[in-house]
Amino acid sequence: MREYVLCTVPEARVNFLGSFLALGPWAVNLVLSVGIFPYVLRLLQSSARELRPLLVFLWAKILAVDPSCKADLVREEGYKYFLKVLADPSMPAEHRTMAAFVLGVIVWEHPEGQRVALQGSLMPLCLEQVSDPHPPLRQWATLCLGRTWHHHPDARWAATRDNAHEKLYTLLSDPVPEVRGAAVFSLGTFVSSLASHERTDHARAIDHTIAITLANTVTHDGSPLVRQELVVALQYLIQMYESSFLTVARQYFREEMVDLSPQSLTSSTDSIMSPSNSISRVFSRQGGRQVTSPNQTLGTSPDTSLTDYGHMSPVGVKRTASTHSISSLGCSNVFSGVSTLSYSGMYCKLWQTLITLERDPFPAVASMAKTVVDYGRSKVLTGSRDIMEQKVESAPGTPVNKPIFMPGESPPSTLETSTPTRSRSRNHLNNHSEENDNGFMKPLVTTEFVEWSAKTFILPRQKTNDELNSPSSPLHGYSDRSLNSRLLAESEERRSVGTNKLDDQVFVHRNPGPPAVLLFHPIHPLLTVADKSNVTIWDVERSLRVSHWSNNNVGSSCISALSVINSGTPSTYVATACDDGSVRIWKDVYQSSHQATRDPPILVTAFQATLDINPATRGAGLLLSWEQDTTTLVTGGDSRTVRLWDLQAERRTMELPTGGDSTSFITALHSHQAGPWIVTGFSDGYVRVLDRRLTSNRAVVRQWREHSSWLISAHLLNASQATTKIITGVVSGEVRLWDMRQSNSVQVCAPNQEMTAMATHANAHLFATGSVNQVIGVHHASGSSVNVIKYHEGFMGQRIAPVSCLAFHPRRVLLAAGTTDSYITVYGLSRR
């Protein structure tokens, strides 16, 4: 190979090397081992523009595999070549991205590289790229900035003169999760770039501004990747302004402590701070975005502001109250005594942010936040012990937790493999020093987000779209004839509803727990059942359990809704919503139905979908409606606001207030991608229709108040055809049919018994009701009765138990019923 490269013309040589290096890391190692490196280094002296894309690609591959080569680039001034590429607007964004990556490697933990890059005006060049429309370029330009000023005071002051930190604020609401994560990473390294003795009042003011901006903007970001970077950034503030934070922490613990003795402090803080889930997750991003993309990490509430916390319940640290919701974690009376402190509002805000993150629905975020909070807790404990022993006047100790997060791959939205958290005793914490030899603080927690991002340049060349769509590709023709035949059969089945009863018991089984929510897979005969904190999937046709897993609920929260994402694709997910406002998305939930192995499902992502749920009011909980074509998750429930989340961008895209009385809240929700309508039902009987195309203050386009009790179901009929018909049901048993064009209901049906559950089959024009009276009624949308189910099948069939939940299969005429005795029964059309 070496002889071939050295004997051909330069462009052919570089093309050959590029094709070879694209095969993967082994090819890079082979090239470096055969003595071609000096030649590749000399090529950087070439002024030929046609070689720039090829050379940038070569060096991106080389440095991704062997970063130690950066020393040669600095010594031979090869870095100037990549500065020219980055500054050339005529170069494609992809090649400028590679140049930013190469420069980011050169400056990382390499003082000489940072010095020459600063002299070469790297930071102004990167700041010009952060607004580029190409997301990877925005990401790597931002990461390059963060690496340039990492532990480099001169670079920080140069960046301050350019207002670099303020320019990064706009990226905190970027539609791409990796870009948001890069912005948080760079702002965190900006804060930590000065040693304690170098920090001036001006530097402190900037640190405080950055901290508050991060807390207000990304605390409830939809992407776990971004929230993990937030924990890393906040830890620097905790360490640098330790005394102020410890004052807030002591005040936080004060109401739970009888005295300041170590014994009482230990017991009280353990009960307050211990998380309900201590599992640490290591997650890795999958290739190619599926239409749900929790491939990247889900989304965010960039518009979360300080006022969001005003909606939280003021329960503070009193865990005896209803604290199963993250919304209960706010600055409360516990901090009333901190108002006299300098910057007390900021320190209170940041401490409360860490407490919120400690109860994050994603285990890795919660584990990292707990490590930082434990650091403060141990400091308070050490200080209290010293006060009791009268050895010193203020808290001295400086226990530091070892970084235990992410030993493996790091991630955005697709998290995999879990590892148990290492046990950390206080003695172990106290053995760690606060500072490195160069005066910078040792981090308590770290991530591998940047290293994970760099793997893009290590992986072999990906197949093109044409190759993926070729007949030899396993993805080609996924919708095969068998699927089409099944859909035709289901259509015939729906047409036979008018002549047959829906009372043939095709499946019955006892669930591990009392069912609370039922949901059919949109295509296959798979039934997902959720009880309070666990999810079980049943194969209705084969009468077997496919999978079962714990939802990792926080506190006493309960599962309130389910949704199937990416149905009909190899990567199908299940989303679970809890009544504390959290959403978790799981993958590999259906694999066992076709595979011999039964690996547990993997948590892909989790986020807080709403903050204004009142945990003291047990209602319908958080409700979900999934729109596959737009990758939009509509959420609402136990509040008066509907929020739309883009799961591909992993962020909140819209917030629609519904108005109404302050005592009412959403108890039913439905939407469909075929139209702009979102139907909501309320606890006071109101039915409201929202149009997402309008501004938030004009979104409610129709409302009715003919019901007089709690709505348990609101559903669009013929949703696939963008219909204007709606069917609703309330606990009193009344069912009404509405037309959005009419000011009143067009039909009323009263089954003469109170309802506890209701389900609608939009395509078959059926609805079913269940009650505590142990009766299931099936009706046509016109109001006429199809049949009533009271008993299980069999000669001595027993009476069914009170009904807790119902669900129709979206395509087939199958009705699933869950009862309080933990039984799940599925009924099909009678063949008699």
C-alpha cells in the first residue's frame, strides 16, 4: 500500500487513502503503522484547494482514532491549514465541521494547542459558525469553543470580550439536542476556566448570569443528554461558591432537623435526599434517526422560565406531603431565612434546581444530581460535626464524590445498559482533595458526551440512501403482502360489526397487578397493560406474556397513560406517562414476541412533560396522544394546559392554555395528525376543541357545557379522515356525540349506569363503557346497544369484577377490559 501511495499523483494518493481510512479504525491504525504519517503531515503544506476536502477528512479520521497526533500538528504548524478551511465560507459545511473537530482535538487538554489556536483567532471563527444552518457544524464549533477556554484563563477573557457566552445562550433552545448539549458543555467549561484565586467580581457576575440562564432554560429540557451536561455545569458553581451554597443547604435541612447533632443531621438528610431510584444508566446513541428519534434525546422546554416554579407546590422538604411529583420541588418556606444573604436568590434557585434534577425521571440524571447533592450534604454534616465539637467556627471539610457516571458510551436520546451506582461512604468522600495541582477543581461528575460525539468520525462510512433502498437491503419492502392482506381482513371484520355481537372471549389472563391502563399495538394483536408502576405486554392470539418491566416511578407516582411509537417499523417504542408529569420511553418491548431471548426493555429517554400538575389532586394523571407522521407527543391532564413535544428534536414546541375555571383540569385528551384539532375534556364537564394553528390565546375554537360531571373520555371519530365528529363520556354514564360545526351536541346516549371506563373504536363506530356494577356495555355510535357483557364464558362462568379500564384495537374489532381483580379479558366478534 505504501508503494502505491508514494508512486501516484497527489490527488489520487489522497483519494486512495480516504477510501481506505473510511473502512474504520483498524484501517487508520494500519496506515499509521506503515510509515505514511509523515507524508500525510507534509501534504498540509499544499495550497491546492481541491485537496482540502480530502485532507480534512483524512485528519479527522486520524485524530478521532489517535488524538496524540495533535502534538505533531502543533509543532509543524499544521493547525493553520484547518483554520483556513474553517474560515473559508465556500467550503461545504460538512468539511468545515471536520475542521472544527480537528481543531477541537488540538486544543483539548493541550496548553500549547490552546495558545496557538488563540493566536490564530480560532474563537472568532467558531463564533461565526454557531449560527450556521448545518447542525453538526453548530455542534462542533460550540464544542471547539468549550475546549479552547477549558482551564485557560486567557481564552476566557478573550471570549468575554467577544461576548461568547451570550452568543451561546441562543443555542440552548436549538432544535437539535446535541447542539443544546454542546452549548451547556461549553458554558460549563467557561465557568470552570478560572482558578479560585483568579476570579474577579466581574468574573463572578458572569458566572452567576450563566448559572441562572442554564437553570431557567434547560432544567426541564426534553433530552437527558442536555440535563446531564447541566448537572456537570452546576457542580462547578457548587464547588467555587461553596460557602454560599452550604448556607442555603443548611437552611434547606433546618426544618427537618431537631438539632445540629451529626446523628440527627444524618437521619434527616438521608430521608430527605435519598432518591427513590439509585440506578445509574449508561446510554449510547443509535445510528440513523427513527421517526421518534429518541435517538437523540428528547426535547426540551427552552422557554421554561423562573416563573415556572411559581406553579409548583410549596412543600419544600416536607416529604410527608404529596411529594411524588417533581412539581413539588420548589423554593418554599424552607428558604425564607435565606433572603438576607448576598446573592441568596441565585443560590437558592440553583440548589433547588439540583434537588429537582435529583428526582429526574431519567436515572442517569438523577444519579449525577444525587452525587452533587451528596457532596453538599456531606459538607453540611462535616461542618455540623465540627460545630458540635467546637473545633472550628465554620464548616471545613471538603469531601468530594468520585466521578462515577458513564464509564462506557454516553448519549443523547437513546440510553442503554444500566450499571449499579457505586457505594460512596463519607470517609471515601473525605479522602478526595478539592483541587488539582494546577489549582482547578476536580469534577464530582463527568460525562462522555464529547467523546461520544467524536465517534461520528471513527465509524466506517455509512450506506447511502440508494443503497439502503436497494432490493438487497433488509429495509426494502418492509410493508409486505402479509401485512396488506391482514389489513384487508381487518377491514372486512369491521364491516361485520352490524350483524355480530362483541362478546366472544378470545383471551383471558391474570395480570401481575390490577390494570390501570390498556393499549393495543396499532397493527399486531399485542396488548400493553400498565398497573401502578409496572408494564406488561400480552400476545392475545398466542395467550402468553411477551415482556414485563418496572417503570422506575419516582415516589408514589402511578402510570396514567400509554402510547406506542414507531408502530410498523423495526424500532417500536412504548411511552409511559405518570401522574407526576413525567414521560418515559422504552425500547425492545416487543422483541420477545418473535425472539427466543427475553432481554429487559431499555429506557431510551425520560423527561418532565409538565410542571403544573397538582400532586394533591388525584385526577386522570398525565394523558398522551401520539402523532406518528409529525413525531409529536401531545400531553395534558390534571392541569389546564396542553403541551406539544417534538420527540425527534426532544423539546417542547407548543403550549396551549385551555382557559376555564381554576378549579377544573383536563381529564380526557385526544388528537390526530390528520387534522389540527385537539379535543380536551374537563373535570367540570366542559368539552373544548383547540386548533394548534392559531396563537395560544386564540387556540380554543369551540367549547360545550352540556355535561355536568367529570369527563372520562373524549375521542375524535374517523380521525384518519380529519372528521369533525367527537364522542365524549362522563362518569354519570352520559355519552354525547358532537359536531364541531354545531353549537350543541347532535346526539345523546345514556346507558343508565355510572361509568368508570370508556373506549371508542373510531373506525368501527363503536364505543364501550364499563362500570363498578360489573357490566360492560357495547354500543354503536348512533346510541343503539350491540350487547352487554356481565359474565365470563363457561358453564359456570363467574360475574366479571368492577371494570377499571377498556381499550379497542385500532384496526381489528377487539375489546380489552381490565377489572379490579387483576384479570385482563379480550372480546372479539361472535362467530355464533
